[in-house]
Amino acid sequence: MSLQKLSRREMLERSMFATAAAIAARHVIEPVAHAQESSVPSNTIRVAITGVNGRGGSHISELKKRKGAEIAAIIDVDEAVGQRNCDALEKELGRRPAFFTDIRKCLEDKSIDAVSIATPNHWHSLAAIWSMQAGKDVYVEKPVSHNVSEGRRCVQVARKHKKICQTGTQSRSEQGMRDAIAFIHAGGIGEVKLARGLCYKRRGSIGPRGVYEPPKTVDYDIWSGPAPLKPVTRPKFHYDWHWQWDYGNGDLGNQGIHQMDIARWGLQVADLGEGVLSYGGRLGYEDAGETANSQVCIHKYGDKRLVFETRGLPTPNYKGAKILETEANKGAGVGVIFYGTEGYVIMPSYSSGIVFDKDGKVVKEFKGGGDHFGNFLAACRSRKHEDLNADILEGHLSSALCHLGNISYRLGQQIPVAAIKERLANDVEALGTFDRFSEHLTENKVDVADTKGYFGLDLTLDGKKEIFTGSHADAANPMLTREYRKPFVVPAEKDV
Ligand SMILES: NC(=O)c1ccc[n+]([C@@H]2O[C@H](COP(=O)([O-])OP(=O)(O)OC[C@H]3O[C@@H](n4cnc5c(N)ncnc54)[C@H](O)[C@@H]3O)[C@@H](O)[C@H]2O)c1
């Protein structure tokens, strides 16, 4: 922590030096040095924000006006994006942050206390791990990982290096959500055996697959990082990586992770469960995207189920059950529905929950916002990860559920969508969910008899050990990790 006050001129010189150093070092590959553990921050927490094109902009707005935090550096492999944000901050605050294109260079600066990460998903865990190994606390966007194993590694690094690591699932700090979840945990709707996550969010085609040039201002080697260095095959470089497996996790791991997290939180399950089955497809258009735009995942926890529905084609909100089909119930599009023996709770937003009794009458409502970044900064000061509302362990478990769904899906067999029904045996809940899935596709002019989707492998798990078991283990276990492209390698457990 640097407590010294620098003059504006010194600041400018410092940032110009940092910028020049970063440009000179663009292609230099060095391992990250393990810095000494930082002490308890007592004054301003100096933060480096990593990846500032979209969500990183919100990190900037969240941090720039806070007492007790300073945006000390911006890191972005797109020099144009990074410098634009530095310009804007300098104009607004009269102080220009240092700029880096390579996170490793920034991590050498011992005066940086914390790193916030809003890069594409395939960089999240590695950036978080390197940052913590270099002595920094971390705020890492959701999903915290691109695969199950690197998420667990993040948890191990955080604990070993005694670092604070907050997940960017901000619902966890919203008072309305916290109260609604506490109500469910206290038995407010009786016993809850089913949670349904909904990610009904329109996603159009991203344009034709082809070979495209990355923007000239991007260091594409670092952008690719742990992923294979391949030609760009999507027309829009930023953001649309979400829909390509090397970098993203589809909408399940994009919007869906927020609702997956709420569903798992409400169900009070703290491992990866006993099994997962997923089906769906990228239906309704052909484009450069690879991930499903229509998908169902069923996670099994003993007699509890977490069912997750992703729909990228137009669809109305879902009200939850026949008994809830009333005028008063607006249902949810991006939300979660809990089914209890004594009633239901629908979370139609990040910060609210509506309680219905068994007859479908509204009996209670929870509302209210929160301060997720404030919670992070407070925990950086207290040095207690228990003070975090979304500790990395929670982020890892919920992100992992998204990855498991995608593993089942990707190992699946292509069959006509209508034929999926026959494979679902006599599970009433699964059949009901499939019928609604199929009707929705028909409404969107997808011929379910003729169009093929993926019927995923029905996978069994040791949810505590975080490995697949059973007859499909050999096919599924390698997908818990990835082949890392050197030097962008998530360290083995023994090397954390
Ligand atoms: N919590 C939320 O509500 C929320 C909302 C939106 C997005 N997100 C998450 O934020 C992340 C970023 O999303 P986005 O829409 O801003 O994506 P984006 O592609 O628009 O922006 C990512 C930025 O990161 C930069 N980048 C890539 N690799 C980098 C690296 N190694 N070091 C530094 N910079 C790097 C890119 O150049 C780009 O400027 C995603 O993981 C997404 O899931 C969270």
C-alpha cells in the first residue's frame, strides 16, 4: 500500500513511464514473481482494473469516486480501449492511472493492493491466480473460471496466500435477495426440493463464421492467453467470444451464472451434486457461434433438483406453475423460482423476491439493493474472507455447475429435438420442462421433428471430489480442465 501523496506531475510521469514500459514489454513473457504478503490496508486501496471494454467500465464507475479506493492502473490488451479509459479518468479526476497491456508487468508493482478482473472468461482464473500469487486481493467477474478445475485452483490459491477474492455475482450483496434467501433457508416456504433458474434473454445471430483480423490495437497473443492461438472466426471481436467454446461458456456461463448461483444458494447445496444432464442446441440460425442458445440442464442433489433453462430465442416470462398463472404474477425471464412444500418464491431480478402461498397468492415481497464493491473493499481491510458476500468458493461452485452442464451437452449425441423426450424416462419434472422447451422452439419456427439438437450424456459425479464417476468418466473428466498454452498456464495444485 502506498500512502504517499504524489503531485499531479509525478502522477503523470509515473503513468507515462508505466505506459512506455508496458509498450516495450508487450511481447516479453516472464513468470510472475511471488511478492511478499501485503499487510492490512489501512488507507487508500490501490486497485488495478483489468479489461475495461464493457463490464470493466462498471468497475471503473464503482471505484472511481469511492473514498478509500484509488484506480491506480488500467490493464487492457486492447491499447485503444485502455488508453481511452485512462483519458476519461484523467479528464474527470485530474489523475491518470498507469496503463499496462500485460497484467504481469502491472503485478510487479508492489504498491498495487488489489486487482479487479473483467476480461473474457478464459482469462479469469489465471489472472486471479497470478494476482493473488503476487500478493494482491482480487475481485473477479463471473464465471470465475472457464473450467471446473481452474476454479478450484483459485480457491486454493486464495486460502494459501490468505487473499481476499470476491466473485462478481453482485446479487449476493443485494439486500432484497439476501432477505429472500434467508426467508427460504428459515423454512418460509417449507421444504424446497426444486429450484429453477431462468435465463430467458434474447440473443441474435453474431454473423457468419469466417476468418477476421483482430483489431490492430489488440495484442492478440495475450488476448488468447491460455486458449489456443487460432484465427478469429467471429465478425465482432469483443464480447462475442462468449459464444465460442475456447473463450466463453455460452449464456449459461454469461447471464445464467448469476441465476445458477442464486438457485444453488437457495437450495443450500455446497458441492457439485451427484449428476448432471443437459440437452439443447444452437437453434433458429447458423452463425459463428458454437455454444447453445437453447439449453436445459438438470443437476441432481439427492432428492433435490436444480433445473436450469437457457433461451436465446424470443420467449415470454415463465410464471412457475399452473397455480401461479395469475394476473398478479408477472413471472420471471431472467430469474429463479423456488418450489417449497408450503409455497413458492420467485426472484424476478437481482435484488427482489416475491413469496406466494400454495394457492398462488402473494404473501410477501423482499426488495433492496446493496454494495458489492463496498463489501469487497471492507473485506480487504478486515482480512477475513468470511466477510465477503460472494467469496471465491461460492463463485467456484456455481461457475462449476455451468461448466458441468456444458460438459454433458458437448459430449451429447445429435438427435431430432422431438426425440429427446423419449430419453427422459418417466421423470415428471423433466418431461414437463421438455414440453415447454419444445413448445417454445415451435413458436420460434424451429421444426422439432426435423431439427437436430444435442442430447447430452447423463453424467454421474463425486460432487465433493469434483470428478465424474461411472461409465462416462473417461470421456468427461478431461473436460474438467483444458490444455493451457504456455506460458499462460494455471499452476498445478502443488505449485500454488
Ligand atoms: N457481473 C456482471 O453483471 C457482469 C456484466 C457484464 C459482464 N460481466 C463479465 O465481465 C467480463 C467481461 O465482459 P465484457 O462484456 O466487458 O467483455 P469485452 O470483450 O467487451 O471486454 C473485455 C476486455 O478485456 C480485455 N482483455 C482481454 N484479455 C485481457 C487480458 N489478458 N488482460 C487485460 N485485458 C484483457 C479486452 O481487450 C476487452 O477490452 C465477462 O467475463 C463477463 O462475464 C459481468
